[in-house]
Amino acid sequence: MRGRARLDGYRAALESAGAEVDDDLVREGDFSHESGFAQGAALLALDTPPTAVFASSDQMALGVYEAARRRGPRVPDDLSVVGFDDLPQARWSPPPLTTVRQPPAEMAEAAARTLLQLIDGGTLHVPRVEPATRLVVRDSSAPPRRTARRAT
């Protein structure tokens, strides 16, 4: 579910910026470092590799970092990388990772409210909660170079 929402957000952001979604650049992973590495390596092996990668989790973004280290593109000089979750290691990775932060307190409050309803014998109402997110800009993203052709 969270993967679908993040993909939908990615598509909506590109469309609102007037950019087309290139489905050949959309890769599926499992939010792990390993899948970020595998999919990042596949993207960087393309004839025209992307100049930017938005990963659906910080763990996957850090896997993309590793793929870039092994293939040669420098983050952010040649490749911008953005993650999602703002895990503690995001600010300490070299370079510090640009990421999307969700408000954990708001999410925990909604979960606790739902749990208390169940404990009180209430029925489970699962509202779609869309917590506000915030882009935390750090050193893993930069404007594309003029030779850039596309981003993913």
C-alpha cells in the first residue's frame, strides 16, 4: 500500500511539473538496501542512465548510493538521489541524503486512536490517512547538468 501511494505521488509530482513519466525508468523494489542496489545498478547500466533517482525508502536510496559508487557516477555531481522516510542514517550518509519526511507523531496518534477504538469494542474504521510530508533537502541532490536528458 505505501509503495503504491509513493508511486502515485511520484507520478503526480512529475505531471504537475509538466514532465512525462517514463515507465521504463520506474523500477519495483521491496524498500530494502539490496533492492535499491539492484534496481539502481540496472538504471545506471542503461545506455542513457538517469540523472536523478527518487527511491521509495531511504534504505533503497542508500542502495542506489552503493550502485553509483561501484559504477562511477558521483552523488550529487552526476546523479541526484532522494529517499523517503528520513531515517536517522539519512543525515549521516556520505553525502547526507535528501529525503521526504513524514510526521511520525501524527502517524502514531492515528494508530493509537484506532487501537483504542478496537479495545473499547468499536468497529474498525480504517480511514485513509494522508500525513503531511516535507522535503528535507540535504547534499545528495543538485540541479541537473545541462547535458542531462532525463530523470527517474
